Amino acid sequence: MTVKTNAMKKKIQLFESFLEIHSVGTSVALTESVDAKILTIAIHENNSVTYECSWWSGDSRTKDWFSASDFLSVGKKDPITKIGFIRDQGETE
């Protein structure tokens, strides 16, 4: 019975991980002269996060994707938010 219980424990191993993200609507500086707002947050494999940002260039609205390391500065209005996940690691042998 002990062997079966240990195998079941190994089969379903849950762990928690947290990501720190900037909220949608947060103002960010992309360059010294380009300020943008975060429109969309994408969480990718391996917990990498990218942000779709939008800014005005004359009369044209521009959008592109960036990582947090691309931001020169981040507005203080919306602090970093932590989100968490519980994942099933599956069977380990």
C-alpha cells in the first residue's frame, strides 16, 4: 500500500508559481520621446511575458509587442500585479 501511495504522490505533483506583471492601461516609456500604454498582456511558455503597447505617432496610432526589459520607465499609477498558477506536473518516473 505504501508503494502505491508514493507513486500517486509522484504522479500528481502540484506547485505554485507567481508572475509579476504590469497591468493593462499602465503608461510606459519606450524611448525618451515615446510614451505608450499597455493594451494586452501575453503569457508564454516558460513564464515569459510580453506586452502589446500602443502610442501615437503624429496622427497614426501604432502598436507593437515588448518585454518589460524594453521599457525605460513604468508609470506609478498601476503597480506590478502578482498572478499565480497551480500546475499539474504530470507523472514523474
